Amino acid sequence: MTAVRFASGSTLPVVYTPRFIMAALNQPAPPRNRWWSLSVASLATLIVTADSGQLSIALPLIIKGLNADLALASWIALVYALITASLYLPCGRLSDLFGVGRLFLAGFVVYSCSSLFAGVSQSAGQLIFFRALQAAGSALIMANNFALVTALFPPAERGRAMGIAGGTISALGYTLGPVLGGLLTSGFGWRSNFYLSAILALLGFAAARILLPEESFKGTGGKKEPFDFAGAASFGLAISSLLFALALAQKGEWQNTWVAASTFVGLIMLGFFIWWEKRVNFPLLDLSIFSIAAFTLGNTARWFSFLIMSISNLLMPFFLQLAMRLDPLSAGLLVAPTPFAMALLAPLTGWMSERFAPERLCALGLTVNGAALIFLSYLRADASAMEVVFGLALLGVGMGIFQTPNNNLLMSSVPRRRLGIGSSVLSIVRSIGYAIGATMATAIVSHYLLLSTGDTSLQNLSGADASVGSDALVLAAFLRGYRCAYLVAAAIAFAGAVISLWPVPKEDFR
């Protein structure tokens, strides 16, 4: 694969999109082949999102079973986001060298094995380690989903295809995940969630091998273009160091030496990465893509959306199980309205984004999210199930209005030769949003717990009565932190709505 030369004389190496996708850019795949390929990407999305929902419901019992505190929940979310964010760009490049099909197969194997070992973990450290390996498998199979959809489907069908793969299937996974997590955790213990993920990943391996076209298993083999090892290493170290600093500081220890050192290393490596990518002939990341206003602003709004969803996804299961005293199954059923509403709306908003200004739909969605988060922030321990369902369903409506139009807007603003890098950036933004959101939620709740009790543990809320003694003190502190976190998330949602409406040049879209 060679570099593309523009009229200005500058060149751009086409190293970001697998070869079979580049072929599809010149000659669209037949409709039947398009939908079969989409089914594999959809299955991968379903597996990963269902796993996330299962784990969110199981977290309170995982913490209790491993004698950990709320920080473990944040670490589990953080290490997953840290690894995926660090690997998406290298995985996009590796798919060009060796074929996206091979990366799918390798990813499903890694995901299955790591899920199995996570299920037999005997300590928090072991669980975090195998969760990190699971994230590596996820990065291998998810790095090029958006690029695949954008390349295989013409603009007239793209919104609906993204609505299915990135909206409906994703929301279906998030819907089934909490319900499955509640059923499995109640009936077989929290470890069974990881065993199910291992089985589903094996099914994904078989589907990828059978349904993906043979061209997807072919690559350049690295014979013509070198892999940007310096770029991959510096980017991974920068992201890892910065997220690690956030994790260390999540209990309020912002002046810790390790926090300062990790932040310093992260900023230095990020600066080196930017400097290096501007000079290397075959960069891992073409930085000029951020000169596209629609892409940059759209990703900012996207980052805000995943940040607020991470805050809610982390804290709501704790609110339901520790404050409202619900069992895991009941909690799983109550959080299902959010992804269920997203699943129902995704195809409709995908169709609407093909015919109306997607940025206006994005702004509307985030505005609805802000209203839902304010409502949820005022829930009390004695709240009714209908109040919870209403608030979470409204949150799902907002995300359903926002997500598919945002995906379509972003990928439609990226030149075809840069689809792979555009897809990778979208995945990185999602991972960093989830990581920072989880850290922010933990830091806020931990702050209130430390002020009231001098500790960040929620173990006292595992008893039968939280209305007296130390249990009441811990519950009151948790609820204050919960409310503050949701109000902060609402403010972020409204800020994202404003950014979505920021005017951009019409030539940004194709």
C-alpha cells in the first residue's frame, strides 16, 4: 500500500484502513456480503457490551467477595479503558499489515481465555490483571468496526447500518447485560458472568472465520511499510500514565508523589508522540484529521456523552443494591430501560441522521440526558421502582437520540482514505470517556465518604439495616456523593449540547 499524493504536494500514507476495506471504497460490496460482514461486527459489539452490563451489576458482590472497596470498581473500569485506549491505534495499523480478519480471530481467542481466567481469580489484583488482558482482546476485535460499516455501506444506507451495529446491537448488549448479570449473579455467583463471556467469544471466533470475506485475512505483511513502534509506545505510555495518575488520585490524594510523577511522564510522552507523528513518514496517527472542525467538535461531544454514561453506569448499581437494598436481579431489570430505549431509537435516529442535520439531533439528545441526570440525582433511598425506571429510560432516550447521529456525523466528516484512523479515534474517545467518568464518580463519592467516616469502604452498607448507627452515616455520605456526581454529569451533558450546535463548515461533510 502506497502513500496518497495531494495536489498541494503533500502525502498521506494510507496505513489506517485494512486492504479489503480500501477495495470496498472503490467498488462497494454486494448487498448480501455487506450485511453478512455487518453481522460479525454486530456480534463483536454484542459480546463486548453485554459483558460490560453484566459486570456493572456484579460489581457490588465482587467487591464484597474479594474484600475490596469502591476503588476496585473504578480500577476494573479504568484498566479496561486504559488498555483499549492504548491499543486501538496500533490495532488499526496491525489490521492493515496482517488483515482485519486475523485480528478478529486473535481478539476472540484472547478475550475468551482472559474471561475464563478472570472467572477463577482469587484476589482483586488477579481480577484486574485478567480484565486488562480481556481489554486487549476487545481492542483487537473492535478497532475497525466503524471503518468497516462506513466503507461497506453507501451514504444512503450508512445511517441505518450504524444504527444497527453501533446503536441497536450495542444497546441490546447493554440491555441484556444487566439482566443476564442479575440472573447469573443471583443463581450462580459473580464468576459465572466471566464464564459466559468466554463461551460467547468462542462463538464469535467461529462466526468471524466463517462469515468474514477471505480478503479480510490478507494484509501487506509489513513488507512495504514499517510499523511505527515509537509512536505506538509513546502513545500507550502517555495514555496509561495519565489515566494511572487519575486512578491514584481518585481517593482525593492529588498531592501524592506518584500522582505528580505519573502525570509528568504522561504529559512528556504525549508531547513526544505529537512531535514524532508530525515527522515520521508512516505515522500511527495522522494529526491533520483534527483540523476538520466537525470531527474535533463531534468527538468532544462524544467524549462528554461517554463520560456521563460512565458516571451513571458505575454509581447506579451501587445505589440500587446498597441504598435501595435490591437484589442483583432486580437491580439488573431496573437499569435495563436505559439501553432498551437506546435500542428502540437507534434505527429511527439513524434514518433521521440521513435526512436532517445530525448535529441538531446530537444537541437534543444531550439536553435530554442533562434533564434525566438532574432527575436521577434527586432519587432517595426510598425511591419507587417507577421513579428509577422513568429516570433511566429518559437517559436512554437522550443517548438514543445522540449516539447514532453522532457516529454518522463523525464518520461522514472523515475523508475515505482516513476511515480507519477515524474509527480508531472514536473508539479511543469512548474508552477515555469511560475511564475518566469512572474515576470522577469514584473521586466524588470517596470525597464525601472520607469527610463523614474517614474511610472509603462501603462494607457497612452490606447489612440489613442502613437506618441506624454507622450504616446510616455511610449511607448519607454515599447519597451526597451520588447526588453531586449526577449533577456534575448533568452540567457536562448541557456543555456537550452547546458544543454540538457549534457551527462548522459544510465542506467538512461528504
